[in-house]
Amino acid sequence: MWLEVAGLLRGTCGQLGHTVGLPYGAQGPGLHWWVRGWGWRSKGKRLRETSGPCVGTWAQKFHQDRPGRGLGEEDIRKARKARLSKTPRPQLSDRSRERKVPVSRISRLANFGGLAVGLGLGALAEVAKKSLLGEYLQSEDGSRPGSSRFLSEANAERIVQTLCTVRGAALKVGQMLSIQDNSFISPQLQHIFERVRQSADFMPRWQMLRVLEEELGRDWQAKVVSLEEVPFAAASIGQVHQGMLRDGTEVAVKIQYPGIAQSIQSDIQNLLSLLKMSVALPEGLFAEQSLQALQQELAWECDYRREAACAQNFRQLLEDDPFFRVPAVIKDLCTTRVLGMELAGGVSLDQCQGLSQDIRNQICFQLLRLCLRELFEFRFMQTDPNWANFLYDAASHQVTLLDFGASREFGTEFTDHYIEVVMAAANGDRDRVLQKSRDLKFLTGFETKAFSDAHVEAVMILGEPFATKGPYDFGAGDTARRMQGLIPVLLQHRLRPPPEETYALHRKLAGAFLACARLRAHIECQDLFQDTYHRYWASRQAQSQPEAS
């Protein structure tokens, strides 16, 4: 049980964006300079003409100081104060580059094929280099993580460049694997995927505008005053641009890459075939059922209408929550491939490691509280644990939740058994862990004793925070190493795949635990879970009474 959790537990913008805007949307003389009838792009101090499908109908907006007016000392003081107090916002990585998204299956396959050839040549070059230096025979050890000759620095760069170019499902898998500890996958591969997570490329202006026109219509510009040409974030499925509505509301507009939804299955198969060449992934990590669950989730994430509905649901569920907030959805900017929401500020969780111990503890306590509420109160969970989906704002001491594409529901039959498994682990009751795991259909009852023992031990290890009296030190634990020792048995002797719900659930729980470990949190978890348990069954009893009457 919780094998997937074990895997996860191990584990100013570089290019200033120009703003596409309406000529009649300028906010007063001197504030913006509008170039009518042409498309322009700045580079340093030079402007050069560009071409595109909207040249002649659109303009670029550039911020200019008012002519003839200098800044006094008071102006400078106010500007500095405003800059320091302004909530930080996510920024595009310096490694991200403008690059066309390959749309057709043939063009995407060509990228993967080119990578395969490049990896092979790179591996031969690595062998030759080490042989000449007398290192190859001494260093080649297939049992040691990271020893593969395919994972040289040159090949690592090839993988990063290919995934950042094709984007889509292949990049999503890479980003998921980046949130892991290096005792589960090789340190080199983890480093590769970390670079992938931080540096997805963004599509060129003409491709972005084509998607907007196809989704929102030829008059889509009437819905906004401005929209920055270069995104402030680029991910696996789409990229995010900052814009402004006519009422002055700042918005984040997510635009999906073309062709991504149609290439999910082929992209995953192509990536996994390449990764197997490197002998870097444990056998059995991506079983057929796991791939099916992943493909379903990616299909959900490509449906922005579904994501908008999930975001609105979470906004309502967390309306009175003092710590978490969900940005409002902009209905006029929502289609299957375009999603507009209020612009949120803050820093992602991986940038909170320098905060005080008390603040880190509060953030992590709230994250675990949210996970328990999602699973056992809402029975509706946002299952993507990516750091960037949680933005902490120090000014308000709140976390903004983003990216609801992978949200899903959980039935009471599943949660009734699952909460009892966790309670059994919290109570140290190994026999009940085994029985409730069978009730949950994790086990058939015919497993070997070795597998049953390993399964129970894995549950007990991961239940330790809820079994510990007083603050649990997430940063001092050796959970990853202990789980790593159980994985071979769990992979080799499993008789049935785990329940379908657990693939996404365990990824989310593992992400929360890993965030607590990275932030070195010391928090009391036992009372948190005990309170959740009693509230859960009180609610279930209240629900069953009307049904009985």
C-alpha cells in the first residue's frame, strides 16, 4: 500500500513581457505609448517590426514616463515603498525560451526520435571518454542509482531541451518525477526533471493569438484592456499571461498549447520508452493501471471548462477558510483551452525555506489540515502537489491555491475504509491495518507473508506523524530510506493493482509530506487527525439517519 507515496517522498522576469492591448484602451495621455497599425517587439533599446496574423489590427503597449516630468525625492520614496510592499508574483524562468509547439503527431514523434538517436550517440561518447580515462570499468555498476551511461550531462541537456520543446504529457510526467527524493530515482535523473520543472518553453506570439481567436472568437480583444505577450509562467499543458479587464481587475489567462490534448497517450509511451533506455526507473513504477489513471488525469487537465468548475467549487468550499483562498474565475475568458482567473501573488512553497520556523510550521500544519478536509470532509481533492500551485503571501499570511485541473471526487465507500486504515496505523494496530486494507481492496487476502508484512510496515511508517504525541519532526525522519527498502517486495509480489483512487490521492499526500520535510516542519499531527476522524464519523452518522428514516 502507498507504494506511489514512497516514490514521491524521495523527492523580475528574464524576458520582459510586452502587452497586447486595444488602442482605445490607453489609460490617459503619457501613461502608455500606442503604436498603431504595427506589431513591434523590443530588444534592449531597439524596436523592430514583427509580423503575425494580427499585425495591422493590434498594437503593442509600452510603458513610458510622462514627458517633461522628473521624479522628486518624495516620488522616489513612494515608489520604493510600493515596490517593497508589493506582493511577489511568479516569474518566467530565465531558461525558458520562445519556441513553437509541435502540433502534429509526426512532428512530435520526430522530436522524440531525434532525442533517442542523440541519447545513443551521447552514451557512446560517454563510454569512449571514460574508457580513455580508465574510469569506465571501475564506475559501471548497474545496481547503483545514477550509474547509467545514458545520464551524462550532455544527454541530460538533450532530455531537458526535448521535453521543454514538446511540452504536454511528456513534460507533465517529467515534472511529476521532479517532486521525488533521490533515493527513489537516480540523482542525475532527479536533477534533469528539476530543470524541466523550472524551464518549460513558451509558444510564440502568433501561436498564442491563434488559440485565443479559435477559442474566444475574432473579437476576443473586446473582453480585455490588455494582455501581456510574453507569459509569466509556462507549464506542461499551457502558459499563463497577465492581463487586465475593463474594470481594472488584473487577471491571469491560461492558454493551452495546441495539439496537446490529442497527443497524451503517444507522448507518455514515447517518454517512458526513452527512460527505460537509461535503466533509471524502477521496474513496475508505471504499470498499465497507473498509466491509464495518468492519462485520464491529463485528459481532465486539458479541459479548462472542467477546471473552471472545479475552481469555483473549491472557492465555495473554502469561502470561510482563514488561511486558504481561491481566485475567482472570469467566466467571459473560459473555454475548453482558455481559462481566466483573478491574478494571484505570492511565492511557491519551495521558496519558503528561509522563513522562520514558526511560519513554516503554520504553513505545513495548514497544508495537512487542507488535505484531511479535502479527503474526509469535502471528498473532493485537488491532487496536483506541484510547489507552484501553492503561493504564500507573507503580507496576508495566506496561501492561494491554483491549478484545479486534476481535481477529483472520492466516494464514501472508499473514504469509510481509508480513514480506518489511517486510524489503525495511528493506533499501532497492525492486524487492523491488514484487515482494513483488504476491505479497501488493496489486498486480495492471498498475498505472501512477505508482501503482507511489507505492506503493513509501509502503512505504519507513513502513519507515524499521526501516531506521534507532540510535534513530529518531518525534517529529521528517514521515511524515504525505510520505504525504499520495502519497494522491491511490494513490486515483485503484488497480486492486484491498488484502487484507482489511490494513484492521485497518494501523489497529493506524498507531496504534502514532502513539503513538510523540505520546510523542516515540527507540527502536532495526532490531534489534527483524531479531530478529523471524529468529525468524519459524526457527519457520516448524520447523513445516514435521513436515509434510514
